[in-house]
Amino acid sequence: MRKDNADRSAGYDSHAQEFMSRRDPAMGVSVVRAWARELPAGGAIMDLGCGHGVPISETLLGEGLAVHGVDASPALVAAFRERFPGTPVACEAVELSGFFDREFDGAVAWGLMFLLSAEDQVTLIHRVARALRHGGRFLFTSPEQACTWTDALTGRTSVSLGAERYRAILAEAGFTVMSELDDEGENHYFDTKKSGQAAPSGATPPLKP
């Protein structure tokens, strides 16, 4: 995740047990389940920053989708494999992942985007666009407002680029924003669809420092 050779999990690997014990198993489920039901039956889906797979991968699998997890934390990936044997999972940083060298019908990034640097967030959105089939859906969470804050688990800085900037990056990558919504925990979702060719390079303003 961050450009730190020692830990690309944004600090989550060293806090894996605490994260698993604290992750609310219901938070995000209703939104992700409704989103999953808009996807092709049995479609191939990436869960980016899948962690130990609860509750997002678990929900997607429950909807009959073919889940492929990606997470940079060896400890969380090990827990994922134990919980969901036979479900593909790669222990890789999402911004560097090979995404299983295939195309997908959808991708979800719950609680991940803002853990990345601003530059890596842009990179990830464009890389997801290239990994999705035409019409593929990308659902991710990040605060609607542009802001920074300290992650309560790791003490590291989290960064939201804000809805206006995300919409511009998504458009540049060839996504249409289908909707934005908040769940019961006030997590803000961007539900997007790959609907066209990426805009020419430089079509969106440069990142502010």
C-alpha cells in the first residue's frame, strides 16, 4: 500500500488480530449485498483489501459470486485462506497486484481506498478500470469530503480525496458514477460502472499537494 518495503499493508499486518476482533461483521453488508445482486449471476469479483474476508467476501460468496481476494497482509490472507479454502486470494499490495491476470465483472474496495497515498488511489482506480470488463462495476468507500485523519487502529494517516476529485478521476478512467450513498455507519460509497474509454491523459486536474 504505502511505499514502504517493510509493510505495504498500511500497518494492518501488525494489527491483524485486533482488526479481526474489532471488525463489525454486519457493517457494509446490506449495501454490498444489494450491489452484488446487480452483477451477473456467478460473476467474477475482486475484493480489494479483503482482509480475513468478513464480512465483504463472505457476503459476495453468499450471493453466488466467484470471489478473488487481494490483501497485502500475510496474517490476514492466512486467515482468509483458513476461512474460505478454495477461494483464490493473493497476498499483494493492491496498487501492484497482477489481479490474477484476468478480467472481472466487478470489484469492491471497502475501507481500503483512503489507506493509500493520493497517488496510489489514482493508480488503483485506473488499474481497476483496466481489469474490468465493459459494464463492470466498481464499488468503494471513502468519505465524501476531502480530509485526512489518523487511523484508530494503526495511528497512520488516512486520506480522502473528496467526492469531486474522485468523480473526476473515475471519469478519466472510463467510469460512470451510478450512485453515491451512506450506510448506517456513515460510510460513503461510490457505485460506479465501466462505461467507456478512459479520457485522454491530463483530462483531470493534477493532484494538489
